Amino acid sequence: MDFRADLHTHSTASDGTLSPGELVAAAREKGLGAVALTDHDTLAGIGEAVEAGRELSVTVIPGLELSTEAAAEEVHVLGYFLTPQAEELQRRLAELRRQRLTRARRMLERLRALGLPLSWEAVAAEAGTGAVGRPHIARALVAAGYVESVEEAFARYLDRGRPAYVPRAKLTPAGAIALVQRSGGVAVLAHPGLLSGAGLLEELLELNWQGIEVFYPEHSKEVEERLYALARMHSLVPTGGSDFHGAGKAQLGACSVGGEVLAELRRRRRF
């Protein structure tokens, strides 16, 4: 069987439902040869994932996903082959997690004002050891019986423009790219097919990316073909991943790439 890698996954270290070790075990069951753990704003799950990978003969790529903003739109940056011990990276991630906590508490205040009180303990229980984020608030809303699904929670209350939404300070795409590269990694533009306009994508492609996520569950074949052509035009590595979070989301390995993609990403590292 061909070597396949899923380069976009999340664990309980951020907003996934499987622990890092369980995620790697699931990757092995799916027949994947490699998996990138790309939790939001944290590298806390990397050690457990790497250890599980050694035991199960699955290559684990240390990664993360950073939320940035450009033209009033959220742009996600994936970093791969990071040095987890990089001091600047750890310091910046700690700051981002603190901002997440402040934001989450403000969102609970807004929900309370809307007649939907949630305790911090209920949200923290959903997050477990992970960094608290909107998905955990959404799950707490479901558990409290205020909504029937996480999707409804976002659509009615938590998405941008909805009554409980609170913006948070974000890196710029260029700042996130530089941070990833200074930490020994390569930077990839995540799910560009979800951006609202071609103009923003054109602007983003002028930045110093090493790759672009072409293969993604919410990209149509037409979008994949267009993004693949852009990857070739801009000399970027065409990557892919499922954005796996757990039950109810795209399945692990739903989008994957071959070993040649991993090899090319490694070659693009600065050091």
C-alpha cells in the first residue's frame, strides 16, 4: 500500500476529541504512514504523539495551526517540522492561549446576558487539558440543552457577527509565517478554498509560504485543480489534510498526500 500522510489533525491538546496518543493509534488503523499534529496555538500534545508514533511505527510531524487576520478575514497558517523547544515560539503561544482564556470568559458573559448562562467549570470540563476555545463553549451549550448541535451553537451564537462572538487579537499572516520559520518550521496556507475572495488569496500568495493546502474535505475538485495550478505557479508544495477533530467532522485520512510531499516540505526548511 502507498505511503499516505494526513497533514492537518487536532487532538485534545486543543479542540479535538482524541488524545494525541489515540489520534496516532487511529492513524495507524487507517493505514496512514504519517500524521501531522496541528493543534491550535499549542505544542502540548507533540511529546505524547511522537512517543505513540515510535511505538506504532507512524511518523509524527510536529506542527500547529495559527489563526491570523488579513482584510478582516481569518487566515489560518499551518506550521510543520517545528522545534518544540524554541523559546520565542513557546512564549508567543503562551500569550495566545492567555488571550483565548480572556476571550472565552467574555463570550460566557455575552451568553449570560442572552439568557444562556454557562459556568466556567462546564466549559473547562469540555476542554479537559486543552486550550479553551469556541468549540468547547459550543459543546457546553449542547450539554446544557440550549442548542441541539455544535453547528447550531456556532450559527446562532458563536460565529463572527453572531451575538456572543468576541474577536481576539491575532497575528498577521506574515508574522505567523516568520514565527514558524524562525522556529525551524515551514509555513503552509491552510484551506485557502474557504477564503471569501480571490483578491485576498492573490495578496496572500505574495508572502513567503513554503506550501499551500490543496487537498481538503471542503474543497471541490474544481477548487483543488485551481489551487494545484496556483501551487505550481508560485513554486509551493501542494499539501493536504482532513482537519480531523473527531466525531462529527471529516474523517481522519479523508484527505492525504504521499511521501514525496513530506520530503519536499523537509527540503524547504530553513535550518
